[in-house]
Amino acid sequence: MYALALRLYQLLRPEDAFFSRRHRSQVQLYRLLSLLGPVLLLVHGAAHRAAAPSHYDLLWFRLVLAGGLLLLFSTSLVSASVRRRYVEASWGVLYLVMAWTVTLAALNQFSGEYSLSVLFVYALFGGIVILGADSMAPVLSFLATGFVLLGAGVWAAPARETSPLVLGSGMADVALFEAVAHWWGLSMRNSLKTQRDELRRSRDQQRQMIEQLPMEMAVFDTEARFQYVNERAVGDPAVREQLIGLTNEGYCRRHDLDVALGRRRDESIREVVETKSINRLRETIETDEGPRHYLRIHVPITDPDGTVRKVVGGGLDITERKERERDLRARQEKIEALYEATKQLLRAGSQEEVSDRIHWVLKEVFDYPFAHTGFLEDGLIVPERTEAASGLSLPMPEARPPQENMVAGQALRSGEAVVSETIQSLADSIDYGDLRSAASVPIGGHGAIVVGKADETTYRQFNLHLLELLGGYAALVLDRLRREAALRDAKEAAEEASRLKSTMLANMSHEIRTPLTSIIGFSETIEEEADLLEATPADANPSTLSRFAHLIGKNGRRLLDTLDGVLNLSRLEAGQMDLAAERVPLEELAKGLVDELHPQAEEAGVHCEVEKTPRPVLPGGGRRRGRGGGHRHWDGRGHRRARLRAVSTGLGGPQPRVRGHRARACGHQTGHRENERGH
């Protein structure tokens, strides 16, 4: 019954948009009074007739007033303007009924019943006016009008059974009480309105703040039912409206979503209510774009006594953070792998090994399906190694100059990473196979590393930095290898110079010892001849003394030439001497050598002679070249001989290579001898 009455009362509430909430409630109440008013008028009249049948009371006028109230109600059902002025129109009826009540009291000489009716209607209608008044003016106006009507009735009444003073004081008490009550009510209403406005502003500000938060927000009651959802969480206003009053599980069931997911959220909210502590829940939801990761945070809102009244839930899409964490881990792994691989790279011992280590790093650290290394040789980028993933093709490129438009040439020229997101944009004649995009980094000035993919795409800057770092390490290794090769060449040159110096010293020892030996030998012979000349002048040979003196002078000059040669060699090494090509009298030199060694040869029993060839040896690059003069020696036993041969290679030609071993002639070393076994 109560529910039916409440439902009927709700039907009296107007739904016009121009009404405020309070005005809507006022019209609803006044409509109800319009329906109750006719009943009260008729019942009140019947009660008066039953109590005093002789009193004057017109039934038809009561029916007119009741009909007016019903007409006002009926008109409000169809007219918006009547609904807009319904409260004021009802006040007019109240004024009319108040005037009719005072008139009946005056006609019935203010008898006790009618005087009481005047006081009752005055108090009741004053209260009704208060219910529809938003200021003091309507209430004071009605209360003052009641006094005026009472005064007019008292003046017009032929007799008065009730004292006007008593009746007036009673109305004054009612007026004072209702005026003060209405004033206090207005004050309280204004205070409440101010607080309500402040609360509304605060709530609106909080809602705006919640709406502006970069996260999904919702408010739940202690039973995990939605009370508020922000736009970021649910963009559709209709869906947000449907959510209110539902739990997560209920919403998921209604929309055929993951019920288990909704149940986990509700359990987390209820756990927050029980424990009064913040709870965090991680979720992964599969979408058309792939898995999305969320972090749900449930925070309890408590009263001062610690009772949980609400739970605020927040949702953060942490997919990008997860991806950043994954990328960070991948970067860390790449850096660690590159660090370990660099140790192996720095120990490489050849260019080929450097290329192998680079490709190993590209395979272990990066995921590029294409990899290539090329090194600069004789002005061309020569391919060293080219690899492609299984099922993909990449022909081995040809050696090309770095000036061409290929990515390796661009990287080598610019000295930094070069990316070609579309390999066709290079517009060259190279067959790239399945390669569609490429990036290249230089290996210092030694070559380039090229990586590629089978689709047109971009390359992460971090990976390019790592590739540049790899190229820098490879360049350091190649620089080291080149320095080591240069040091080895320098060492070999120094060793060769040392060997040549040792040879020179050996030859110089021969060139010094031989003339000195000849000088000593000839001087001893001269001394013997001199002694013989003194002892037996007839047996002495003066020509022999002259010849030996000549040989002593000749060997002295030869010794001087040797010392000059050493000094000239020092000047030549210091770059202070220029060489000039001159003719060499090889035959004379050979004859002079035989003459020098003649005494020692005779003493050793060796016969020395000079053979002249028919073709002369011409230095300086002449056309006629052949064997020069030479000598033979026998050891007295026959069937064995040694020949010394001089050959001109021309000015600037390669040094002659003499095969065989050194032979002794006349007890002294000779250079560049060829030993032959003969008859």
C-alpha cells in the first residue's frame, strides 16, 4: 500500500526542464494538496452542519472552491504555463478560502466553532504558504492579509461570541511563530544551500580532477558496486550509466566479457574493505592490437572512526612501460653481449678474423637477417663476407669504389651511420636480392658494416649506436694489425740492414787485411832483397825491388780507397752524398787483384791468371752484357778449379744472386764466387 501511494505521489512530480529540483518538489506537494483540499473542504463543512445545523454555511460555495482546486490540478496536467505558476495560483486559492472562512465566522457571529476554524485555517494555510515560499514576503503577505480579513470580519459582524482580542492575539501568536520559523528555516536553507553549493563545487572540482587524471578511475561501495566511473575508463556515457550499481563480475556477465577477470577485481575491492589497506592487481588483456598490461590500484576511503565507506579504484595502462622495460632488458643484454664479444674481437689476428668476429656479434647480439662486411683495398670496397637468413637471398656484391651511391660507400664517405629505409631509393645497379632496407656503419677508414631487413622499415637509433661502437672497435683492431705489420716490416728491414752491415764489415775486413798483408809481405821481400843486395850484390834483382815498391804503394792507395768508401757510405746513409754512374775498368781490376795475390799464390803453389772475354761488360744499362773477367786456381792436385765471375745487371737493376758457397783462394775470403766441379 505504501509503495502504491509512493508511486502515485511520484506521478504528481513534474518533469519540465525549466523546473529546479526544489520547485519541482513544491509543485508536487501543491498538486497533492489540490487533491486533498476538496475533500477537506467538504468534510469540514459537513462537520459544521452536524455540530450546528442552524448556522449559516453555503454548501454550493464549498463545492465551487473544491471544483476550482480540481480544475487547477487538471489544467496543470496539460499546461506548462500553469505548472510554472502552480504555486502562486494555489496561493490565490488559499487567500480565497481564508476570506471565505472569515466571512462564515462573521456571519455566524464568531461562534466558538467558526472562530476556531479561522484560527486553524490561518495557521494551516500559513504553513502551506511557507512550504512554497523562498523568501519572507509571501509568508508575511499572507499573515498580514489574514489580520486584515479578521479585522474586516470583526467590524462587519452584528455580534461576536468570541472576543476579538482573544482571537486576534491567537492569530498574532500563530503569525509570530510561523514568521520566525520561516525566517529560521530560510536561514538554515540558505546555509544548507551554501554548504550544498560548496560541496557541489568541491565534488565538481574533484570530478574534474578525476576526469583529468591520466588513468582510469572508479568509485565503489563496500559491496564492490560501481558508484562512479570517469570518462577515461569508459568513454560511452550510456555504458557508464549502466555500470552504476553493478559489480565488475556482473558487468562482465552482462557483456560477455571475462567473468574471472571481473571476479578478481571484486575480490580485490572486498579485500581492501576488510584489511583497510591498499591493494594492487596486475592484469593482461588480449586485444586486437595485442596484449595490453594494466595495473589496478584499490584504495580505501574511511570515516574518522576508521570505517571504510568507499573504495577508489585506479587503472594504469602499463603496456608502454612493460615494453620499455623489455627494451631496456634487451639493450642491457646487447651491451653485455657486445662487451663479451669485443674481448674476442680485440684479439683478432687478421682482417678475415675481424670480419668473422663482426659477423658473430651481428648474429649473437642483433636480429638482422642480412649482414655484410667489406674492406677498402686499392681504392675499392672489396666484399669480405655476406650472410643472409635461411630462406632469404643476398648475392655477393662486387668490389666497387666508395664514391658510388651504395650505403657502404655513403657510410665510408660520411664517417657515420647511414640508413636507407627503402633500398630501391639508392637507384644503383646492384642486385640486392630479398634485401629491402639497409643500414651501414663505417669501420674507421678501413671498410663498412652493412645490415639489412627484408621489409622497408626504420632502424632503432640505439642499435645503430651499438653498430657504430662495433665498427669503432673493429677499426682499432685493424689499425693495430697495420701497425704490427709495419713494425714487422721495420724489424725485417732492420735485421736486413744489420745483416748487410755485418757483410759489409766482413768485406771491409777483407779489403783492409788484404792490402795490409800485401804491404807487409812486400816490405819483408824488399827487406830480404836489400839484405841480399848488401851481402851479394851480384845475386840481387833491382827490378824486383821496384815492382814490390810499386805494389806497396798500390795496396796503400787501395787501403785509402777502402777507408774513403767507408766514409762515403756514412755520408750516403746520412743523405749527404749523390751517386754518379761511371765506367769500371773491370779487366784492370782483375789483373791488379791477380798481381796482389801472386806472392801468396806462388807460396801456396797456386797458379793465377786472367781470362779476357770477347764481349766487354758495359755498366749503365748497355745492350752488351755477359761474363766479365775471372780467374781460376788449382790446388796442385789437378781436377779441381774455382772461377770468379763478374756480371753487370745494369744501373738500378736487381742485385745479382750468387749460388753456392764461399771458396778460399790464396788463403783469403772472396765474395760472390761460383764453385764448379770440372776435369
